Amino acid sequence: MYAIFQRYRWWIAICALGTLLVGRSLLSAPSVARHSDASDVSNAEDRVSHAEDGADKEARTRFRHLKPWQPFRAKWASEALVIIETTYSRDASMCGQDPLNGNFEKKTVLKGEIRPKSFKAIFSGVPNDGLPSFFAEGRCYLFFLRAPTKSLGSFEYVGPQEIVAVVDLSQSESEVAALKVRATRSQRHGGFEFTPSKWQEFRDTRMGTDASDCKEFQGFIEGVVARPCADLARVRSYLGEPDDWAANRQGFIYTCYLNHDPRAKPGDLAGWIIMAFSPDRRLEYYRIR
């Protein structure tokens, strides 16, 4: 356990610092919906196939890099003057998981021309349905661009005027399925009845100054949810979407903040839960405070 803590100590420190400074969201993933129970997510292609028409399916066949469960629209390819496969690498000297803290390194240019070997990206203003759930170091991303990069000081970048869409080429089918899971599971444990509605209410408004609720929820999470090597989909089926999350080569870090009530008074309780998952989405470490 100590070795696992050492492995994630910087991520935990960053999350804890963010809690003190902002108390809400350090890192906002671009539109990850609250997802359904694991039993309802066997078809990981639902996110894509329901919205694809014949033109999309025909155009998809020209991109051998794309897997059936990865999103694609024919209009992305038709609007793009540049289509490029990249690898994301985070700048170790920068703090945080924002894509601006790293570079997208050119791998293969599929259409058009782009001169720099790497570039940064500004995603604010790009429609969420054209972006991946997150950006993680070492992953490959396919960019559809209306124009090549622009210069800003010493670096090249693309922004909402250039970006049509980006696809995460590294995302597996099982990961897509896990990220679809919503908090729908209820269960009784040690005389305590856990339900999604009670959990959401507790996260938002119910902490107050009474520690009894905290102990009941903490006991349930430790006894039922945070089992060794628990699968990400199973954890999400109880706890749902986190408030913050990050990903890199070492896996996922989830953070849930407790007591979101804007009417909270001095002395009211607050807290957070941090969960670290391995690249294969198994729980390796958690901390409740």
C-alpha cells in the first residue's frame, strides 16, 4: 500500500491542493455524461452508431486508424483541410493536466500539410461532441483541422477556429463501456441503505455539522465500493461521475468533493474521496478525508 501511495503522491498532493484553493473543479473533462449501470453497457458502440448515417459509415472506412466504437462524422473529414495523427506528451515542468501543459507530437499526416513537429491546443469553444473525454500522456489523438497551426511566441498552436474535432485513437472498447456507467446501484450494508439519490444528496447538501452521515457513507464505501482491484465500471455504478478526474500512463485519478452546498456555513463539514485506478481500470488506492 505504501508503494502505491508513493506512486501517486504527487497526484494526491495536486488534488488536495486544488480542494483547498478552489473547492470544486480542478480539471473539467470535456463532456463525460453520467453513465448507466454496467449491465446496461454491453454495447459500447451506442455512443457512435445511433448518430451515424450512411455517409458517416462510408467515410469512416477511409480511416483505418478508427475503431468501430470511436466517434466519427463524415462532416469532420469534409471540413478538415488537415488531418493528422498525434501523440500527446505532458510537459513535466508544468503542473496540472490541462492539454496546454503538453504537446501534441506529429506522427502521421493523413491529409494536407503541417510544418511543426509538435503543437499545443486550445479546446475552449470547440463543441464537446467533437472532443475526447480527456487527454492523457502517451495516447494517440486524431485531429481534424480547418487550417494549419498558428504561431504564438515560441510555440505553435491550434484553437477553436482551426479544430473541427479530435478523436482518441487509444481508447479501448472496454474503456468506452466503463465510462458509460451511471450511479444506479443500491445496496444495504451493516444496516445502512445506500441509494444513488441519497448519495447525491449527501454530496451536495447533507453534510452539515453532523458526522454520523459521514461515518455511514464512509463505512459503505470502504466495505462495499472500494474493494481491492474493484473495476472502474463497478465503482461508477455506485458513485457515478466524479467531480474531477485526470489520466496518464499510470491510469485514472478520480476525486469526489463532499458538501457542494453553496449555503454551507462556517463549521460545516466538507471532504473528498480520491481513487487511483490502474491503466486496466482496477482500483489500486483510495483515500477518504
